[in-house]
Amino acid sequence: MKRRVVWGVLGLVVVLLVLPRFTLPAGEGQVARVVWTENTSIPQLLVERGKDGDAPVLMLLHGGPGISMAAANGVYAPLEDDLLVVLWDQPGSVTACSSDPPTLAGVVADGIAVAEALRVRHNVDRVGLMGSSWGSVVGVRMVQERPDLFWGYMAEGQVVSTRAAEAEAMSELQMVLTDPADRATLDALAASGPPFENPQDVGRMRALLWRHDRVVRRLGPYLGVFARWAVGPEHTVVEKARTLPCVARAAAALGPDIRRWNLLGDDGRIEVPAVILQGRFDYLTGPRTVGAWAEQVGVDVVWFDGSGHVPSLEEPAAFFAAVRAFSQEFGGG
């Protein structure tokens, strides 16, 4: 009996190792395909999904850096009725985890190349762009450099200024912490920042934010995303196994750019229709910090009162209704 179990497990492992990547079919006449880029610095994976191949194209920029959402595309299924959704594995993620560390300029250049290729392949004048967390850093630069490519820009958890957000987070923690042990940790952190130069201090501050619901309000949907990623056929077993090393490498390479990031002191404007989709309890980016920048550049903010950093997971009905409304107004969907 034990021998049969062992052989069965080994057989399953072999099948998983040789199983080709694919994306689950979306239905007859619908788009569901995996595509490799040809005009980027290295080949990168795109997953295209939608019920109408002629629908407006929306390119999604995942967070991280290095954390791909391509294998968890079910999160964005509500958009597939009205849009052709394209998930892009950025440089540094498992399918583009090369020996050369990614740079912000390089990721932005590759993103622009992907957008140009999407215009040609789908015979459209412009594509839409939505960046989540780290993806919003890349997205802002893409629309600033090439506004001619995009019918609109949406940001989920827009990263505005890392240092300003840390100061706002510390102020929030000062108001909400009551446990003596937490207060002692906060006092120790206050002695060294903000801004924080030691990554361990950043980690300790974020741990306090997590414990007090200032990053995530509902954990269940995040676990669902992990489950989709674990069984999703868009990435091979080998790629999934090397996710953590790739994420660590991308974070180390791009960390300095993130630490220096500050749109509050940036004269760059957003010259395409834009909206920020922001959780009220997102103290990774800081709601007041985000609001100040939105006012600075004249961009509307849709607030989600029950969400932290990722309202698409915590308030999906309201989030996707806002995305559809924006896309119908500016993308023609």
C-alpha cells in the first residue's frame, strides 16, 4: 500500500513538472490565452482574458515587486465581461527572473513596449492601464512618459511617497495603540524614525499596522488568491517553487527606488483620464498622503471605507463597479 502511494505521488510530481502552461478557457468564442512578449528586454508572460476580443484592452500591473498575479487571474474575472484583461508578468517575477536585477527604468520601458505591442495586436489606438501597489509606481511613470498610449489610468493603492506614508502610519499608530507592549515597540521605533533607514524598523512598523488592521481588513480573500495561484496553470511548478527567491531578488534590486519614491515633490502631471481607488485603512500608502497628491495633480479618488491596501479583494463589488464605470466613460467599454 505504501509503495503504491509513493509511486502515485511520484507520478503526480512528474505530470506536474511536464504539464505545459495554459490558462483555463473562458468559453466558446472568448479570449483565454498565454502570450510571450517579443519586444521587451527579456521574454515576459502575458495572460489575456475576456469575453469579447474586440473589447477595450486593460493592462494590469501587479504589485510586489516580483509578485505575479497571472496565475490568480480569477480575481479580475468580473472585468472580463466588458474588457479584454491583460496580466503582465513584470521583470523580476517568476517568468522573467533573470540573472540581471530589474531596475525601475527597465520595468517602465518594458511596460511601454508591452502596451505598444498590445495596440498593434488588438488593432486599437490606446489601451487602459491599472497599477496595484508597486504596479502604481510603474504605471505613473508609463502614463507620464507615453500618454499617447493610454485611454486611462487607474491606481489601486497608489504609492505616492514612501517616507510621507511612513510618517502618516506612525501618527496613526500613536492614536490607535493601547497595549503597553505595542506602545513600547512604537516608542522604540520613534527613536529611529520616520523616515527609517533600517529595513528591520520598517518591518516592525508594518507588523504593528497588520495587527491593528491598517493594511488588511479581511484576510480570507487574500488566502483565496494564494489558493488560485497555487493551482493556477499559468505558471509551472518549477516557477512556483522559485517564487520567493525571485521576489526577494526583485525587492532587493528595486528597494532603493521605492525608498526614494516621492511624487509629492514631482512636477510630473497625469495627462490622461485617471482615478485612484483607495482604501481608507491603507497605511502602507497613507490615505492623507494619497489625497494630498491627488489634489496636487487634479485626480479623483474613489474611497473604500472598509478596505486596506487592496480593495479589489476586500470590497470587490464596489471596486469593480468603479473600474467598469471609469472604463465605460473613457475606454468605450
